[in-house]
Amino acid sequence: MQARTLMVQGTTSDAGKSALVTGLCRYYKRRGERVAPFKPQNMALNSAVTLDGGEIGRAQAVQAKACGLEPHTDMNPVLLKPNSDKTAQVIMQGKVHKNLGAKAYHTYKTQAMPVVLDSFKRLQQHYQRIIVEGAGSPAEINLRQGDIANMGFAEAVNCPVILVADIDRGGVFAHLVGTLELLSKTEQQRVLGFVINRFRGDIDILQPGIDWLEQRTGKPVFGVLPYLHDLYLESEDSVAVEQATSQSGAFNIVVPRLPRMSNHTDFDVLRLNAEVNIQFCRQPKQSNPADLMILPGSKSVRDDLAWLKENGWEETILRHLRYGGKLIGLCGGYQMLGTEIHDPHGIEGAAGSSQGLGLLNIQTTLLAEKQLKQVSGILLLNDAVVQGYEIHSGVSTGDALLNPVIKMKSGENEGAMSNDQQVLGSYVHGIFDSPNAGKALLHWAGAKKIQAVDFNQLCEEGIDLMADTIDQYLNMPLLEQEMLLFPKQKKDSL
């Protein structure tokens, strides 16, 4: 018996697709179903490493957690990681495939669809239910031809769809009606109904609009989800950083907002700590004086290093260190701390070498084969457990590695510390997430009164809150009924 499948599509980016899929995954898991998430095509610089040594979008890893599963590459078979505004690294079933420009990839989608269907078919064989997340909007007319991310996929596997729209942005009825109108007749028929997301206010005032929408479209509104002020779910794109606001706190962390910053979820646990004030800044003059500066990961390290220097950050960092401040580099930021970065094969751009900041005695060479692995070890600052993942193309060598930061469970040393103990670098994403490790790093950086934050518990609470909200505010019996009435999958749909 094939898994029952439901696809969640949005009227816009950040309409709430990822959160809704996450909540639905936990909702069905609570009812004892074997459920799995799926996203045919994702575009994100925040990614996760799977147990099988592959790379998928961060949201699908969170959704896997909601299902009680370890993330797998079949949950997100196509991942696009932008190198620039016009090119992206194409990752298929967890492995780097090639770099393509936007126009070239648009043509290439016909070759990607069989990969997508291959992964989906495997999930169907192992699970009772699959909750699928679309990408962007199905009404992006210029992307309709060869679509694998939204209705193109839904039609290929003959699955029903619900549309979610964010009322907090305004124009929710225009978004829903306009999206539906721009779909073909067959696509319109597979839309079961709507979900309105992030509502604030009196539902009675909204009800006339809901009545009009249902009469206008002939489709039900399954529910109106409230704006959840306390909801935390890991983000996979730049929206979370753009929306992040500095919290009041005595300990100030400054993060240069690199143009190609990746895996910014490294900072989520810091943003969630009430005793920390964290600022993401384009220009040094935009920041308050820092107690700690952190150089984040980057999809294009040499380009972002050049940007860092051009915008005055090198001088700011050196002044910060002269006054006794601490500096951490994570992944690409770690590579920037070294003396040189070599890209002989043009992995991230034009082939060549760049001079680093010279704060750690290491050199990094970018290689075609990515380092992709989940890791665990002991933080040598206080013997706290560290769990995270590595995802990078560079291999670093040099004397600074003789003063490591982490002792891995595998027995290897990881990371580097400067002789004056002011500069620390590591390839491990999630190094702050384990409560005692995060607390120890902040103490090393000079924070006197910092409480440990249990990041895993916060993640679980966010998933449960989303599932509770769905249970309370969505008419799930009606949704199940509409799914049962939807035409059975065609025998030749796969």
C-alpha cells in the first residue's frame, strides 16, 4: 500500500510552509503513524548533514525530528546552494552534482525530475504518510515549465495540495485567490483548500472574509493559525537573520553579515539566550562595542573574505583583539582566520589564492570532495560534550592545529586556538548548541553570568507547539475527509 501524500504549497516564500509541514509531521506521529517529510527541490544556504553522509535543507532535518526520524537524503533530493545571485551549487540526493547558472538549471530540471521521483518512491515504500513541502509559490509563471518543486511534482505523483498564506503580510485573500486563478484547471482541482497563517486579532472580524473566500473559490478554509510569538523552529534561509532583533543583555556579540553567509542557525541558541545581545551587521559602524566577535560560515569564502576587508572589518577585528576581545571563526570564518586560502580548482569561484587575516597559523585548500559528517566530541575548554556536523570543502593544515579546541569521539583533534588564547576556530556547526559547551565558550569569551540554554529542548518545544496549534485550530477531520475524497493515485503516476 502506497503512503498517503499531502503537499503544502504557499502563496509566497515564508508563508509558513515549513512550519506547517513540521507541525503536521508531529501531529501524525502522535497518532502512531509512520510519517516522513519530503521536499522535492530546496534552495537554502542552511543545510544539514544526514547519517548517510549527505546534505539536505535544514527544514527537512527539523521535519525529520518531528517524525522521530534521522534525516535522510531522500527527504530532500535536490538542494540548490547559491554561490552568487546567478549561480548555484546543485546537490542531488545529498552529493554535489555541479554548479549551474539560473538559466542552465531551468533547462536541467527535466533531468532532475527522475531523481526526485526516485527518492519519493523509496519513501512511499517505507512510510504510511508523506507530508510534502513546496518551494516559493506555484504561481511563479516564469518557473512553471518543467517545474519539479510545486504543481509539477504534485501532478507527477497525483497528490492533493493545500495552500497556506501569511495574513500578517497583508493581502491574504488576494494572495489565495490570485494564486488559485493562476493555476491550470487540473492544478486547481487538486487544491483541497486553504490555511491562513499568523493571524492576530478577533476571528469574528475575519469571518466575513473567510465566508467570501469559500464562496468565491468553492474550497474550504481548514483553519486560521494564530501568530505564535513564542514559536522557535530552525530556519533554512536568510529571513531569520534579516528579522532577528537584538535582545537586551550585558554580553554583546557582533557577527559580520557576510553576503554569502551560510548555516546561520549556528547562532540561534545565542539569539534565544536572554543574557546575550547578538547583532548581525553589514558595516562595522552599525554595531555596538563587542565582547565577542564571530565570523560565520560562508558559501564563497574567498569572496566573503574580500568583502570583509573592503568594508573595514579587518581593522575592526584587529582593534577588538588589541582591546582584549575574543574572536571565534566557524567553518568558512575559521578558514578566514588563517594565513592563506587556496582554491586551485575554482570550487567556489575563480581559481586562485587569497591572503587570510593571519590570526591563526593555518592554511586551507579547497577540494572538490566535500567533508560531510555528523560529529561528537569533548570541548577541551571544560570537557563538555559537543555534538554537531561538518560541511565544508576546505582542508586546513598548520601549527595552530597543535592547540585544538575539540577532541573528537573518533580520536582526532579538531579546531585551533591561538597562543594568546584570544582566537578560536572550528569546523563544527552546532558548537554552541550543547548547553555546557555553549556556556563554556561564552565564559571563555568573557561572559560572567550566562545560563546554559538547552537548544534541543527548545527545538522540541517549538515542534510540539506547532503540532498543538494545528490540533486546536485546524479542522483536521475535514482535511482527512477531503483527502479521502481526492481521486486515487494513477497506477502509472510514478
